[in-house]
Amino acid sequence: MTGNLHAEAPIDLSAITGNVEVLRARMGGRQVMAVVKADGYGHGSVEAARAAVAGGADWLGVVHVAEALRLRRAGLTAPVLCLMALAESDHEEAIRAGIDLTAGSVALVGQIAAAARRAGQPARLHLKADTGLSRGGATAAEWPAVLDAALAAEAGGLVRTVGLWSHFACADEPGHPTIQAQLDRFAEAVRQADKAGATPEVRHIANTAAAITVPESRLDLVRLGGAIYGLSTLPGGAPGWLRPAMTLTARLAQVKRVPPGTGVSYGHRYVTTAATTLGLVPLGYADGVPRSAIGQPLVYARGRRWPIAGTVCMDQFVIDFGDEPVAPGDEVVLFGPGDHGEATAQEWGETLGTISYEIVTGIGGRVPRTYQDEQS
Ligand SMILES: *Cc1c(COP(=O)(O)O)cnc(C)c1O
């Protein structure tokens, strides 16, 4: 931890670069898309994207056009795909910036083609098949019409169908029968596209969990989010060859001795049993520390774990340090790579009934991300 920040989230960019390198080696020559949506899963989208490209990422993935434009403005030139198709997106600006767009409906293909006409340049399009997630994308019934619309726009010089893609529902439940069923449905969608005359450059369906556990899902390109940050939604988390990139630390804002029987924090849901030392951690649920963390031994300081004493407030929570000689300004670690016995984002997720992704993306804007060298 550096300077006098009350809290910070140091981001180990060399972990992101290293994760992409090891993933590329394991994916058997498939292209790798580093998914940096949601501000790079809370790690900083531009910084994460640069680190991923340094590790050999071929593509970048985001959800919104605004996220893609931010990468372009930062000077990132890799192909960028917007994973969500939104009618109200600024397709024209995206096309001008050379950003790939998704369409899973005839209406969207039409809107994007119209934007391409205004932009005076063809849109790069990835057609999305809904093979069973029932989220975005064309159902099997809609797929032929979407293909027809895209190929007609392509014949008119307005779009180039660069990709065909889909997304799994249960990839993080290895062996789940929907995985093979979705692969089969996607193969059928690709066959239909071939027959209709489409000439895509990439077919893609795998996210982190599928890319790691289902080799036949890797196709031409794998879309990796969690894995590049050292995380996964698989049971037990990411494999040991991936390294978590985000740490979350804070400095004790105040330390005080209190007598036995002292009620702590809102609702007095914790009451001291002996004379003890309380330490105030200046992070709360507005910073992404869930209220449900009350009582959980997730905070690391002075070589061991400490339970959260009482209610997590909006901006702060308390730890009962007993007779430990803590002082204001002492560092506590909420999560990190786990090297020293600190919790990981994976453990926070498991303990609180969620996933590591929700923990890291939930860390709020008041917590500065810092990118200094790990050693400093
Ligand atoms: C977020 C996202 C991904 C990345 O998922 P991970 O589990 O983080 O690898 C891939 N594809 C789509 C469509 C996504 O929305």
C-alpha cells in the first residue's frame, strides 16, 4: 500500500499479462478475446486491456459502445466486439471507430446497416444465435431470417459478417447436459450460415468456464473475462495456474479500547465480551463490502484473519482486535491473491453466497485502483 490512501485496490497488471500468456498457450492456438466490460471487471478497462494485449490477447470484448469507444480513445487498436446489441447504441460512431457490433435480430441488422450507410463504411457484424441461454440472440426459428437480412446487407456493401457466436447457460457446471446441447445447436446454426453463403472469420461460444473445461467449445476464438483477472465461476474458483490480479486493502481510520458489554455498529448486532480494542475500517457497502459479511472472518491483519464485528455500514465497518496492539493507519487486507493467508475474492464470493465476479465488479469508485509495481 502506498501513500496515505484510506483504502486502495492495487491491480497486478503483470498477473493479467501472465494469465493471458498462459491461457493462450493452453487454448491450442485459438484467438483470445480479453473481456474488459464493466471497467475491466473493476480492474480498470484501459489498463486491463493494455495488459491483456501485452500478453497476446487478439481481441477485446465489451458490452456497450461507450466502453468500446473508451478503449479506442486510449489508443487500443485491437479488434473490439460489443457483446450486447442495443437499439439505442450509437452504431454510427461505433462503425466509424472500427468497432465490431452484435446483432441477433432482423431489426438490429437493419438499424446497423442504416448506420453503416450514414457512416459511409461497412459495419463489422457478429450474428448472435440464442442456443439455450434465452438472453440475447436469435432463436433457431429467427436465425434464418437474421442470416438473410445480414447477407442482403452484405451484398449491398453495408455490413461484413465477421463472426457467428453464442453463449452458454451452464458452462460453470461441468458435465451439465445443456453444454453439449448448446454446442450442437450452435453447430447447426453455423451449418445454416454456411449454406446461406456467410463467410465468417470467427465462430465463438466459450467463456472462461467453457474454455477451461470443454476443449471442443474453443472453436476459433475464446472470450475470456474472469480468467484474465485470475478468477472463474467454476466450482472452487480459477485453476492454480491463473493468478488473481486485484487486491483490496484499507488503513485503520481509528482504534479505541472499550469495556466488556459494548455494543458495536448499527443495531448492536455485536457486543464485546471483554475489554478489547476496536479498529475502524473505512470501507462499507457503498464501496462493495456486502452487508452480509457481518461476522465473517474475511479480513486479514497482523498475520491472521479477523471477523467483521457488527453491521457493515455504508462507509465503514469495525473489527474486534482483542488485545492485539493495532494502531491507526495499520493496513488490513480484505482480499488478494491469497499468498499470505488473506482471503481471495473467490472466498468472499463463496462465503457470501455469490461469485468472485460480483465482488470485484462491486468495488466502488471511491476506492482508487493503483497500478504501481507489486513490490513497492
Ligand atoms: C462477460 C461475458 C464473457 C466472459 O465471461 P467469463 O466467464 O468472465 O469468461 C463472455 N461472453 C459474453 C457474452 C459475456 O457477456
